[in-house]
Amino acid sequence: MAFEGLQEKLSSVFKKLRSRGRLTENDIKAAMREVRLALLEADVGMKIVKDFTEKVSARALGADVLESLTPAQQVIKIVNEELTALMGGETARLNFSSKPPTVIMLVGLQGAGKTTNGAKLAGYIKKTLGMRPLLVACDVYRPAAINQLKVVGGQVGVPVFEMGQGDPVEIAKKGMQHAADHGHDVVIIDTAGRLHIDETLMDELRRIKSTVNPHEIMLVVDAMTGQDAVNAASAFNDTLGIDSVFMAKLDSDARGGAALSVKASTGKPIKFIGIGEKIDVSAIEPFYPDRMASRILGMGDMLSLIEKAQATFDEKKAAELEQKLKKNQMSLDDFLTQLRELKKMGSLSSMLGMLPGVNKKQLEDAKIEESQLVRTEAIILSMTKKERDNPKLINFSRKKRIAAGSGTTLEDINKLLKQFEMMQEMSKKVAGGGKMGMPGKRPGGKGLAARAEKRKDGKGFRYPF
């Protein structure tokens, strides 16, 4: 998980502050020393760390903090605000042209993930923004780069324009014409990279830039390379002039220093982050500095979790399932559908990481649960259609067959059937107005609103129970 080490160390610092009650100047100075070390260990640049801790210290040593009834909370609030400012403050949006097509030119070093993340970005633009993107294959040097772009483009349902191993500048130009002729309102140009920044690479990128006049030059960097990613961002910005950064593999970097440093080093915002290996919308997120700061401080990120769920779940299927639950007609096929919808959102550990107060140990436990999801899916798929519709048919001999077919044990089969039976019982009570009843109701009684009586003093209502 991104920022794992930093989150752990900052939580420890703030725990000490909370235990002291009223704070002294020495308490804050000691805390800032630990914050400084935590940021340096997270691979944040020395100058950035120095500037950050000086800003936090200056604000935290003010009378309004030291004399506050909850000074530790005030310090945490200041750190949260300064972390948000360090990463860019407000969320930066893509630069769309008023006259289509909008041209996004992806640049970066070889191995940073331009091709795969270009497809993720195209899929995000198509599904989330309802636009018609086109991918243009201008990496004519790396073996199989064009085929790779066609494969990942196909996975997100976005067409790819290519002319083989030709002149990249001419391909970009023809790609623009193709987009205009076929009604594509966004063009994403996948350019070539090198193992290091050289004049040949930059000259080619400058020529493509002058030919297509991109509305956005987005640099793709690998978060796992730490300060090398920041150095690459600075070099590309100085030589080519970039507009934004796509931070790939952020979930794989436990330190996260690149994400904290790149805006301060280049002045250019991170607009998207890549998470997970899937080529779909669950593996890309807009970068929200305030939400990321909350994650770092262990406060969670419920908004991103909700948005991920909304983007993933099928409203029509959810409505159908609701009706089945009301009629107590949920089958194991419906249960499997819900599991698959859940898996589309990404790993359990990444989702749990967005919840407030979830610690490292709980995330380790989540990895075990992910293997349980795979076993559950295998068990259900080993059943016949009749068995999935009516689990009561599953006797001992059927269980043995299902266990053999799914590579699981009889205990696993019994556990799944028991869980499903409990879920059916719960849905029956909710739907039928049993002992559980509906929210706001007594069993067999009136709803909460219907029982409300106006207070004698005229100030609101009272609720007789």
C-alpha cells in the first residue's frame, strides 16, 4: 500500500502528542523532528522536507494551537493542510479543447508504463466522461509496442490508429486526421521512451509537439523509482514542458515519496494515479491531494471508495437483486455476481486502505480473504444450474463432487452454504417485517415519521416509543 511506512510513523508521532494533553514548544519541536525523519525515509527530497516542517512548525507554535483545548488535533489538522498543499492543493482536471479533438500526448522513460496506463486513461475517459477516445501508436522502436497498445486498447474498447514502423511525427499527424474523420473527440498519443533522457528522444518529442499542438502533455512516471521519478519529471519539464503527471504503480510503493515531491519539484500537478494491474477503470483514479493527505494520516478516503463503487456496480443488476431479496429469491448465481462486482473494484486491501483507522495488520488479513473469494467462486462454478438455484438439493454426494471439481474441501462447501443460508434468513426478516423489522419501524407498528407528535412548546417533534 502506498505511504505504508509514512502512515505508520506519523500515526506513532500523533499518538504521542495526544497522550500529552496540553503541548509545549518542546513537544512540537520533538514531533517535527520525527516527522522530518519519517518524510526522509519515505524518499521525499531534503529541501522539500525542510520547507514542509518549517511551515508546519511555524503554524503549530502559534498561540491559537498551544492554548487550544485540543492542541494535538490542531497540529494534525495543520499537517493535513500542509500535506494537501504540498501535493498541489486542489484537484487538477484534464485540459479539454473547446474545439475537438482534444490531444493528450503521453511521454516518459521506457518501462514507466505509458502504453498500459494510456489505455487505462482512454478507458476512464470513455466510461466516466462518455467521450470517444482514439489511441495513436507512435512508439515505433520498442519491439511489440504497437501490438501491446492494440491488445490493451481492445481490453477497454478503444480503437488504435497505427501505421507500423513509420515516422512517428507523420503517424501522429495522420492519427489526428483519422480522429477528425471518424468523430473521435479525444486523441491519446503513445510516444516512444528511452532508458534515459537523451537528445534524440527529446528532439522527436519536440517535433511531435510542434506538429499536433497537444492540449496536454502528460508525463508517466513509475512511483516505485522514488526520487528518480522526480528527477525525470524535472528533466522532461525543463526540456519539453509538461502539463501534468500520471503516477503509475503508486499502490506498489510503500514509501510514496515521489507523489509527495513531484508537484513541489516541477510545479506540475499529478492528475491521475495507476493502481493495480487490471486494464480497466478500477485501476486508475484521479489524484485528489486532500484525499491522499487523509489516507497518509490514517483518516481514510470514503469519497474515493464510494466513487469506485458507483463506477463499478451495475445499477440495473443492483435493482434486480433488490427485488429478489424482497421476495427471498436470491440464488447462488446472484451471490456470485455480487462477488464479481466486488472484485472489479480492486483488491480488498486497497479498499480497506480507504477506510479510516485501518492498520497494516488488518490489510495483511485482507490478503487471506481475497484467496477465500477465489475459492468461493470456484465452488459455485462447480455446481450445476439447478444446484445454484436451489442449494437445498446439495446432499453429501453432490458436495463430494463439487469439492473435487473446485479443488476445495467438504468443510469449505458447508461453510459457504451456511453463509448463504444465513444471508437468506436475514433478507427474509428484512423483507417480511419479522423480528428485525424495517429501519424506523416497530414490528407490526407505524413508521417513525407516522408516530411523531408535535411538542407542546412548538419546538419540533417527540417520538413516543
